[in-house]
Amino acid sequence: MIFSKLCMSPFVHAGSRVPTRLFHQLRFCRGKGWTSSSIYNAFGKSTAPKNAVAGGVGHAARHTSTIATAAELPAGARKAVGMWLMGCTGMVFGAVMLGGVTRLTESGLSMVDWKLLGRTWPQSEVEWQAELEKYRHYPEFQLKNQEISMSDFKFIWLMEYGHRMWGRLIGATFALPAVYFWYKGYFTKAMRRRVPVFGSLILLQGLMGWYMVKSGLDHKNFEGPSDVPRVSQYRLAAHLGAALVLATLFLYNGLDHLLPAQKVPVTTAVRRVRMMAHVSKGFIFLAAFSGAFVAGLDAGLTYNEFPLMGGRLVPSDLMAYKPALSNITENPTTVQFNHRVLGTTVFGLVHGLWYLSRKARLPPRAHMAVNAMLVMTYIQLTLGIATLLLYVPTPVAAAHQTGALTLLSLAVWMTHEVKLLKYVPK
């Protein structure tokens, strides 16, 4: 029975532990109905056939229950999938940048309809006038932009159009190669589970984007005398948060294919580095996520000084709203204060991570990643302070948002480099 399973296994034919000549001999024995002991006696006392049989069966059993890991894929397949995943990372990165500029230029509410597969931009002045006429029926025009010129309207409309079409391009960049790689068998078992998740997140991003825009088109949301037409900060945060998750998932899996992590000997110092790396990554994500509430409420215009707010470390209107919990997501002062606290916390954590890494034996790429994180933290803090002091200029604020995703990407790289710990016998 053992030899039957071995000889029938496809892995025997694929250059496994049983040599080709032995394979044919085993098939001959199987056809004659020989038992295991008679075959062993026929081959003599050598353990090679016995070991080959045992090894071949074990090898086949292990591989029939799983698909190859990324490291076991052919080099060409591994590189192709890795480059595709990194390309998707870059596309999501670009979408976050475009989304930030779209929000900063207040362009997001210029397109008042949505189609799943998109459409072409207006081709004539008549079509542009029709778009402007649709825009006139919504709160942003009626409460804020009644004097908008056609050239200004074209600018904000094309900004929003570019952001939406970039999102659809992400879908195509993901889906077409995914189908091809799946057909060619380039995906590991783990990737076959993850690819549908990635696709679902991309679709969710598109739907969430329109759900967010709809909140700024509903007249019922702006019935107060001082209401400013804008999208819901909650929906904006959900939209940005999903983009950050998608970008980090693409990046982490891309690194798995292109730069597999090296095994790191387990020591107390290495464990501390790994724990601090994950804590830092978590706080970087929270700081970037809180930036969505800052953008959604225009909280960056509340106090334009640093490190004080209204001449105090803790502003007097920090808890001005009732109930108290609503201040966290609805009070512009509290939102800006929390973003500052998270930013300075990240600054301290990254310094702690860098210090701990000096005392640990890490692979060269891990030291490179933590050094890059330290440099990027200084750049990000400088951009944040400049954004406040200069009253949120679009180029600086957009660079600050881009810096947040860059720092998060470096943190993902760092955690990837220290994910494999190996136990060294004493």
C-alpha cells in the first residue's frame, strides 16, 4: 500500500526524493504484488531505497495538503506577483495623495452623481453648463459657491473626476493580473485566501467614497444657520482608514514575495524591538486615521500655533461639547489636540524603537528600516507644525498627509523584517 501511494504520487515524477530508476523498479514490484519486506530483501540491506520510500511518501504527503509558500514559488512567478503587489501599493498610495488634495481644494462635492464604471468628462461647453446646472441644486453651491466661475468649477470637477477614475484604475490594475496569476497557479495557498479580500476592500473603497460624498449632498445635513457644506468626518475617516489598511496589506505581501524576511535569533533585545515596532506601527496608524477627523472638520484652522493652543498646553474649550464623548470626534479643538498628542507620541515611540534597535542583533535591512523611520518622523513632525503655522496651505498639508502614509509604510517594512524569530539551542 505504501509503494502504491508513492508510485501514484505526482511528486515522484517531479524530481522528488525517489530517483527515476528506483521509481520504475518500485512500479514493477507493485505490479507483481510484492510486499514491503520482499522488496526490501530484493534490494539488499542498503537503506537507500527504504529511506527514499519513506522520504518520498512524507514529501508527497506534506505537499498534497498545501500549496507552496512564497519562497517555494519559481523565481519568475514570485517576482511577478511581488511586483504586481508593490504596483498596487503604489496605486493606493497615489489615491490617498489625490484624495488629500481633493479634500484640501474642496473639490469633493463638485460631481453630484456616481456611476460604477465611470464616465467621460464633459466634451463641450454645453456639457459643462449641464454639469454646473446640476451642481447648483446642492448645498455647496447654494450656501458657499454661488459666485463660482466656470473655470473654477472645471478645476474642482476635474480634481474629483481624477480621484474617482484613479480609484477605478486601481480596480483594473488589481483584477486583470489577479485573474492571470490565479490561472497560472502563481498564488500560494495563503494568497488564494487574501486575493478575494483585497478585491473586496477595493470595491468597498469605491462604495464608501460615494457614501461619503452623499453626506455632503444631503440638504438635511445643513439646515443650521452656520452649517458649512462638507462630507461627514466619520465617513471620511472610514474611507481613509480602509485605504490605509489596503495599502499596508499590499505592501506587506509584496515584501513577502520580493524581500523575504530573514530569521532573527531570539534574544530579549530582539523581542523588545519587535514589540516596540508593532506598538509604533499601531500609533502611526491611529495618528494618520485621526488626520481624517482633522480634515473633515477643518480642525487645522482652529489653533495655528505650536506647541501651545490659545496660549495654553491644554485649551480651555477642549470639552466644550455635550455629551463629553462627542468632543473626541466633533469638537475641532479636541480633534486637533488629539492629533497633536498622537503625533508627539509617535515621535517618542520611534525614538524608543531606534534606541532599542541599537542594542539588538538585527538583519541589515531591519536597521535600514528603523533608521528611515527615524528620519521620516522628523520630516513628518516638521510638516505638521508648518501646516499649522502657515494656516494649512495645500502643498504643505498634502505633503503632511503623504508623509503619514510614508511613515506607516516604513513601519510595516520594519515589522516585516523582524517577523521571523528562530530559537537557537543553548
